[in-house]
Amino acid sequence: MEKKDFEAWLDNISVAFLSLTDLQKNETLDHLISLSGAVQLRHLSNNLEILLKRDFLKLLPLELSFYLLKWLDPQTLLTCCLVSKQWNKVISACTEVWQTACKNLGWQIDDSVQDPLHWKKVYLKAILRMKQLKDHEAFETSSLIGHSARVYALYYKDGLLCTGSDDLSAKLWDVSTGQCIYGIQTHTCAAVKFDEQKLVTGSFDNTVACWEWSSGAKTQHFRGHTGAVFSVDYNDELDILVSGSADFTVKVWALSTGTCLNTLTGHTEWVTKVVLQKCKVKSLMHSPGDYILLSADKYEIKIWPIGREINCKCLRTLSVSEDRSISLQPRLHFDGKYIVCSSALGLYQWDFASYDILRVIKPPDFSNVSLLGFGEIFALLFDNRYLYIMDLRTEKLISRWPLPEYRKSKRGSSFLAGEMSWLNGLNGQNDTGLVFATSMPDHSIHLVLWKEHG
């Protein structure tokens, strides 16, 4: 058939085809397909793939593809990555999608990382860790054995755990290996704090002492309390040591000389916690950079301005209730911006600039739950049976871990949290090391550690 005649015929056929119903069009196509040979069928198959399988991720500009992908949830996106290599490449490079997914899981985001494939890998790592937490499989346990009497004092810093015991010794342990690095003879320890060179101990003999790790020598002795010293803190920059005692007082000492600079009164119960911290917010009573002392007893938290003057006066007294049957739990958290403490009424958070209560968190059966650590995303809590992780954005408990029958202490110094940075958001590197430590009736120390990533 000549080209001109063919084109005229095709026009007539097209007009007739368009006038048919859908059913008639389908029957016509079926008939034409039955008359076609291999060449025609191959041609039809190639053209149908182009018409019906248009790859929008391949055809759209990358910016539009990223915009569309943002509307899908991460699990759907992971499924879409299996469609083709091209889809996997485009979806993996959508940084904003994976960063948002990580943030929603409580992960910290380092915006300086430019590798487009990095955040998908971080998300996959994050989803695994969060699943482990949900399934109560994120931790493992270990024990430190070496003391011959009750272990009453614990302090953790940078992978090292210090333990003070009634066996008149203090030991420094490498948590990762379980090895004892130093062991020195001391008095009975009710509280300990250390750095690279020295160890400071508060004792049931009513004194505070400073020791040198390398030699075990006592370099300073602080005498003046008339009751056991339950908590100590110090600052080398200020050359100040503070101690809280069963004599209801807080004493401020010159760290280098052992001289008592001041005795702070006003507590009506044992002072079980003292915290020396630099202020990070401005108010009428303090400025950023000022050093602040917090002291806590069974019912109250007192705030003192350390560093401005020797004869400082209490700035404020905080409590959760006027009812003296409602007591504070032994843990106290202060980061320079917020004060957090638990009680039988719930977990209280105060704004340090205004001293206003920002919120009270009341998880189920909170009367038996105590605070260990508090961050921007997570809180670490425990009771007689379990260690708990709470998502502070939802105030829901997201994980728990069973605890053995540890040694009970009303003061609360015989248990502590380990690494704390992950409470501000996990990042794939900070979920390692010590989570929790407590002393046991057999004089060992029970450790809860992050399990290595699978």
C-alpha cells in the first residue's frame, strides 16, 4: 500500500476506532493482537513499558523528588529503596528525610556531616537500637569483685568507677575491662569524688579527706562536721570543697588548705546531696558564669551563691509539698539551667532563672520510682525491680531492664547513673559504656552496660 493511501486508511480507521465504546475498543485490540507476529508484539511491549511505567524519580528534577519523598514515612522509603538502584540512590541521598526520621527517634543531628548517604545509615543504626530498647535487649550486665565489706559510695567519670567501702579502702575501676586500676587505704567512705590526681572522700567518721591516687597518701583532712558526711563536691578553679552532713549543715572549705570558710545552716534533716555547678542563665539573683551550690535534704533543696562572698545567704528553698510526709528522692540533677528531683508525687523540673516549676511528670506508680539522670530527650529512672528509660517528649516509659536485689540505702549513694550524654539524644556513638551501677549485699558492684551494636 502506498504511503499516501496508508495514511488515508489509518485516518479512517482512527476515526472509526474513536467512535467505538470501551468494550468494542478492547475487542478490536484483542483481535489485532491475535493477528500480530513476534515483531509487532515486541514493538507493542516496548512502547507499553514507556507509556505505563514512567519512573517519576528518574524524570523529575531532584528537588521535586526530595519534596515528594518527605511525605512518606521512613519504613515506606526503605521499601521503595528496593524498587531499583536508581530509586535507592535518590532516596538515600534525601538528607532531610533521614535527619527528620532520626530526630523523631530521639537522635542527635550533626548538621556539619555532608555525606548524603550518612543519614540513612544512621537511621538504620538508630532503628536497630530503638528496637533493642523496646524489646528490653539493649543492655548487658557485669560485676566488679574486690571489696571485703559493704560498698556505700560510688562515683563515675569518663569510663572510670570509684567505689568506697567499709573495708577502709577506695578502688578505681576501668569499667570496660573490669580491672582495678588503683586501690588505696582510706576511712569508711560514705561519698567519693575523684579526678586524675586526687580522690575526695566523705566519711562516717564525720570528716572529709583528700588522697593522692599514685601514692595513696592523704594530702588534706577536713575536720568540723559533727555527723557523717554523705555528699562532697569540689572545684579546683575556685579552690573550694563543699560537704553535706548528717549534722544538718553544709560546710564550705578551702580545698588546698583544709580551712573551713563557712558553715551553711537552715536544713532540718540530713544533707544527703551537694552539687557545685556553674550557672548558665541570667536572673535577678545570678548571672551566667556564677557558681551555684545546691544542697538537698529529705524535704528541701536550698540554693546558695558560692564564689561571690564567703558569708553567703540562701537564695531560695524549693520543695514539692508542705506536707512533711512527702519526701524527695535521693537523686538531684542540676545542669545550670534546670533543677530536677523526684519525689513520691512525681518528677519535678524547676527553671533555674525563675525558680518556677516547669512541669511535673507522673508515670504509673511513680511513688516507688527514683531519678538517676535527666536530659533533653530521655530520663533514666529505677525502682526496686527495674531500670527504666523515659522519653521526655511523650513522658512514656519506652524501655526497662531487670535489676537484682541490690543494697537498699535511704541516702541513695549506693547506686548511680553512668554515661549521661545519650540522655540529650542518642547519636550512634554515645550509646556505649556504663548505664547504671549499684552495690550488692555480697560487696560486689553490679553494672548495667550498653550492649554493642549488632
